[in-house]
Amino acid sequence: MIRETNEWLTFERRFQQIIQLSNHTVGQNRLVYSPNWIAAQSALIRFGQQIGLTVMVDNYGNVYLDLPGKDDQVIATGSHMDTVIDGGKYDGLYGVLGGLQAINALKNRLGTPQHTLRLISFSEEEGSRFNITFSGSKYYALHQSVTALTDADGISFEQARSQAVKQLQSLPNVIAKRPAIPASFTELHIEQGPRLITSHDQIGLVSGIVGQRRWTVTVQGESNHAGTTPMNERHDALQAAVTMISSLNQHAHQLSDNLTFTVGQLNVSPNTSNVIPGTVTFTIDARHADDHVLDVFEQSINTTEHQLADSQIKVHFKRYVKDSPATFDTTLLSQNELIAQQLGLTSRVMTSGAGHDSYVVNQVSPTTMIFVPSEGGISHAPNEFTQPADLKAGIALLMASLQAQAY
């Protein structure tokens, strides 16, 4: 386990330094390329340099901290630095700083590894500022670039990216580089769900990630006076949207108990109390471990417009995420299961209902994930919390796993 007096206190100090950047907001706010995000990645770079790690930053702002080994093979760990709006303290950041702590402890105890150990802090995973997810890991692993996206303030992805990356790459002793793909990748993360808490297990060993799809839906009706327009002559976009959402929610329940359906964002125009809504846009997030189930649900989305009673209402669907289910490396999974037993940690094998950078890296390198419990199953919220004992257990397992792979 990690040593209480030194290693844990170091982890806590670094953790507090990052989360205090958001003290002026309700929750954590490190949207990609924002000032808080730049400050957090800069702090991480300093942490790495203080313990003698080699620092690289690529053109998307992914930060790489290397403990060079005796050969060129790389064993990597990490997570993402960005958050959702008013997010929790542990999502992403725990995997970044927990990975740094594991590498630092191995360096202090065992010295130079056989294979290089790498910590990766991916620039963006959440999709909270720009309408794209995993842009950092997709750039690193798949060499995919983002084009023609703007945020809610009209700032382009390219403008925000170039300005933020320039600041990071200009820091002392930072190498501007996108390094090669690692031989393996392990992501430490909070569960973001209630299963470990419910089963009273300390560790979740992740066998894969469900598939997910996201859409934006635009419902176009006609704005008119709320007091003078008869009910039978209205083309109310909001009422049409409510009917569609209710129908899709019912269909999701009928299709599969494990299919999740979420409408997380809804915008009404003109959004005035005495005007019939003329335009409504909303998002749909659907997830399941079986692509066929998602295919069937997508067909139902595409047919909901024809079920509306008002033929004057027009609906436009745009799918912007289509990620198939992923299966992680079974060798790494079995190895971590054995290590957990040796450390005396209770564990269970599980799939992840949330997307992670591991989903992307898994497409190019053997990948696994380690979960620790989320109190109450709460995540993406300011009251997100994991007990210190569980945080320590996750770091201990990660450290032992990296030792087995790299030394």
C-alpha cells in the first residue's frame, strides 16, 4: 500500500492544488483549453519536473511525463484533466495524479524500470466545451483532428487549442512532441456508479465499455402569441419535443433494462413566458453493451417525427457520437485480478457504463481499467466523493500492476 506519511500526503497536496483552481465555482470547472485547464496542466508539468520526469506536450495539449527505462518499450497509465461543467473532484484527476503517485513511488523504491513508465494527462474527454468527445486521446492514439467546431461563445476549437498549447509548450524544459503508442495502457478511475458501493467491493476490474451514441435534435414549430392563438391552431415546438422525449423514454425501457436514455440538455426559443416556443433543441445520450440494441433504438429515434400529430412540425436529427462497445485486454485483466488478491483487496469484474479515454487507446494498444467506489454512485456533480481508503487501494493496485509490467 502507499505509505501514509510521505506518499499519501504528497498525493493530497497535489490534489488540493488542482481542485483549488475551481474554488470560485460551485464544482470543478476545467473545460478544455480554459484558463483553469491551462493552470492544471501547467501544475502537472511542474509536479513531473520536480521528481525528474521527462515532459512532452503534443499539439492538442496532451501532457506526457516519462520515467525513462532501460529500453524503448513504454508502459503507460493516465486519465483526463478536463471536467464537465460544475463537475466533481475525482473524475479524471484521480487517475492522473494517482498515476503520477504510482510512478513516483516506483521510482523511489525500485529506481530505473526495464521499460519506460509514462503518465498521460489527456486534454479532453468529456465533450463539455466543444461538441466532441475524447479529442485528446483520439489525437494521440488515432491521429484524428478536430475541424470546424465552436463553443457556446463562438470561440473555435482551433483558436482555443492553439493558444492553450502554445502556453504549455513554451514552459521551461517542455518537449513539443506526440510520442509513440505504448505497449499497454492502464487507466485508474472512480466508478461513477453504485455497483462497487452496493457489492461492498474495493476494486472494479473493467472488462470493457458499453457503446454510446449521442444526437442533437432540433424541433421547428412556429412562435406565436400565448394568449391569442387557439390551441388547435398552434405549432408548439416544446409540446412536440416533450411528446417525442416521452415516447423515446418508454421505448428505451421496453427495448432493454440495461439501455440508458438521457436527455441532458434542452434549449427553448424564444424562451419567453407569453410566447409559444417556435424552436427547441435537445440532446439524446443512449448507451448499451450491444450494438444491435443501439441500432434498434436509433431506428425508433428516426421514426418519432412521423408519430407527431402536427404535420407542420419539422424535426432534424444529427448524430455526433457513435462509439461501439469495447472489450479490454484479458491478460491485463487477469493479471490485475491476481494482484488484487495478493494485496488482500476485494474486487469484481465489471463493464463500464461511462465512456473513457481507455475506449480510444484500446483500439491501438492492450488496455485495462481499475475502478474504485463512488459514494452513493454519484459523479459529474460537486458532491462526488470517494473514501481516502479506496483512493489509496486503487493507487496501490495500479502501482503493483505497473511494477509487474515495467520492472
